[in-house]
Amino acid sequence: MAETASPRGRWIPAAVRRPTGIVESMRWLYLLTAIGTLLLSVPAPLSSANEVTGPLAAGSSLVLIGSWIAGYRRDGSSLWLDLIDAAALCVFALSCPAPAVVFTFAFSALWYRSLYGSIRRAMVTCGAYALGICVALPLWGLVPNGFPMPAAAPIVGTVPAMFLVTVVGRRLGSSLFLRAESARRDAALAATGTALLNARDRAEIYAATDRAAAEICAATPGLRSIGVFPDGRGSSVAYPNGAFAEPPTALPAAVVEIAGDGRSGVVRDAALLDRAAGQVCDWIVIPSPDSDSNGYSLLGAPKRVPTEAVLAMTSLLNQAAFAMRNFRDRQCLTTQARTDVLTGLANRAAFTEALEHAAGPVAVLFVDLDDFKAVNDRLGHAAGDELLREVAARLTAIAGPSGVSARLGGDEFAVMLSGLPAAEVDRIAERMVAALGEPVRIGDADATVGASVGIADADLGQVENDTLLRSADQAMYAAKLAGKNQVRRHARQSRPALAA
């Protein structure tokens, strides 16, 4: 039970401090009301008590208070507590000048007890209370209280009012429960919205959604949920939340049939889901608005899935789908900002970033095409673009999976190689010159260019990456001056020397 932390309440012991939740706060208030009205009733029997009725009044009062507090602390009532209350009520009535004194606090106690369990549980409590009070009438003569025999009609006639009060109290309790559940679901959705806005990848989106689904199930008694994502192999990965006898981690695809439009679904094998839940449930399907995931959620509950839970889960899935779309859009924008549109290679910014994150010794190969302008003039710019795409593909193939290839602009390319000896870097550069000199078939014509390659390498961590790239550029110009289709290496130096 949550507790307040206001400065005014710090001096109050935590055990009796008013909690903050709607239901918990009301139970606490009704408990104090029941105890308070009982204490106000105690002077009636004590004022005319004898050696028998005095201890009976005091003892039964303590038993009732202890029983109510026990129910409050265990957050529920039970048949045993009802029987204890009924016996204590009977004893208290026998110690009073008239049994009707019990009604002073019995109604408050019924309101308090009605905030626990179901309506049937509340009716059982009311019946036990009524029985305890009515049993005092035939036992009246067995207690030496010195009081005249009370009339039975007023006592028995009040019993229907007890049941009416219990029904009203239970209705009020049900409204409080629904408000508390709704507030908890709303809080979960609000927190999830914030978490999804800050999510950086799919895993964080899925984790935040799963946490919210668990909170919605916890806020809705009896609710179970299963997030389902088809794995493409005839089954689906399952993420259960709520009370399951056998929490499923996978479901056959045939359990649920999703409509062609992806907006509705039908459960085909409810028995399998019931076995997993441990009881017969009503199951409904909520397809995900995110069409790319092909996922859906299953909601189950005994008798009927609450409409409020369906709305909350639908809202959660909408939030998750929106977050996924935003994530994909951000990925797309990031990719576009780091990718050369024509060739699909990294652009200058992405290449520079790759240099910053490289480990160990690194070599930069600056590649400039020879006689590219002649191809553009002879075959047109569309053919030139096709040639550049082929050049990009050949560079990528030669650099291998560990290399980073980029188009810096126009007909200039760069390749980064990490952790390779200088001799291997030189061999790769020679292969590039040979491969890029091979003709490229474009339409009905062959296009042929050459390539001049400059190499600069250094150890990492001591100089700006632009300096290394500029050194490779200078080496490339040296290759062009040497007659094109050449490889030239910038004299290997430490990075501080390069920076100078």
C-alpha cells in the first residue's frame, strides 16, 4: 500500500499513515470509521457492566478491531475473519443493554468489508454479521447481564437494511476499483508514451511495450495478454503477461487466423490458450497497426475481456506502431544523410565517421577515375551514372567486408582498410587499378576508364582524419602525374608528422 510523503504526515507512523491510492485510501478511511464507531459504542455496555458483561464487551471489541486490521493488512477478507466477526458481534450484543447497540458500528464495518472480494463474498460477510447479531436473541437469557429480554422484531427487521447497505457499499467499491484500474492503465500508457519517444531501436520499443502490457494485465483482474509475432516458419514467438499456468513462448500459426485486411482476427484453437492460462477464458485478437510486423495481441479473461482493457491494449499497440514508424523514418533519414544516393556507398560524412571509429593501423586509398569526362561526353550523363555504379560495386567487392568504400563526389572514391600490412594494402590497390580498367558494358557500347590510386596510412589516435585523407589525395595526384592508372603511396610517417 503506497504511502504519502507530505511534510505534514511525516510525524505519523507509517503503519497508520493514509495511503495515496483511490481504493487503498477508501479502505483505510472505512477501517478508521468502523473502529471509531465501535469505540463510540463501547461506553454503552461499560456504563452498566458487571463482572461478566464488562470483560465480554472489552474482549469482543478488541477481537473485532484485531480482525478488521488483520483484513486490512492482508488486503482481503476471508470466511474465517467473517466467523470471528460474527462471534465477536454476538458477544458484544450480549454485553449491551440492548442488542441494537451493535448496529451503531455494524453498518460501518459492513461498508469496510464490502471493499474486499466479490459481491458474493460481501453477501457472505453480511450474512455472517446478521447471523451473529440474531443469535444473541436466543442466548440472551444465558448471560447474567440483568437486562430485560429485548424485542426480536427491531433486530430482525434491520437485517434487510444490512444487506441493502452491503449492496450499495459493494457498488461503490466496484466503482472505486474500476477507477483505480483505469488510472493504473492510463499511467502505464502515459509512461510508455514517454519511453517510446526516447526509444533508440526496435529492442527498446518491444521492451517498453511488453512492460506496459504487463502493467495493463496487473491493473485488470484476471486479464492475460500474449504478444505474438510470426517467425515465418509456421509458428509465432509469444510474449505472455498475466497469470498463466504454462506461459507460452511460441504458438502454432493455426491458433489465430488474421483477416486479409489485417484489421481483425479469429481464435481457431481456444483450447490450447485455455490450457496455457490454466482456466477457460474469453479470447479476443487485436492485430497490430504496424503492418510490417504482422504481429497481434491476444487478450484473455474469465467470462469476458473488459472493454476498458481492450481499449488500453489497442491504444498501446497504436503507440508502439507509431514508435516503430518513427524509428524506421529516423533510420531512413540517417541512411540518406550518410549514403551517396547514386551508388549506395557511404558519403564523405559517413566515411569520416568510420575513420574516427577505426581500430589499429588504418590505410586510406583515394581513387580518382581517369578519362571519366570522355565517357560522359560520348555516351551521356546517364551512362556516366551507370559507370559510377559499376565502379562502386567493383570497389566494394575488392575491399571486402572489412573495408569501407565511399564516394566522395564526382568521380572520386575512397576506401578505408584497417589492420592490414602495407604489402597487402598495395596489392589491393593494384587490383583496384586493374579492375577499374576493365570495360563496362552500357547499353550497346563499352565504356572504359582508368583509375589513379593514392595511399596514406598511419597509426590511429594522433592526428585529424582529414589530414590522412588529404595525404591520400596528394598521393593520388602523384599517381596521375606519373602517367595515370598508377598507385602511389604517401611516405608512411607517424601521425604527428602528418599533422605537421
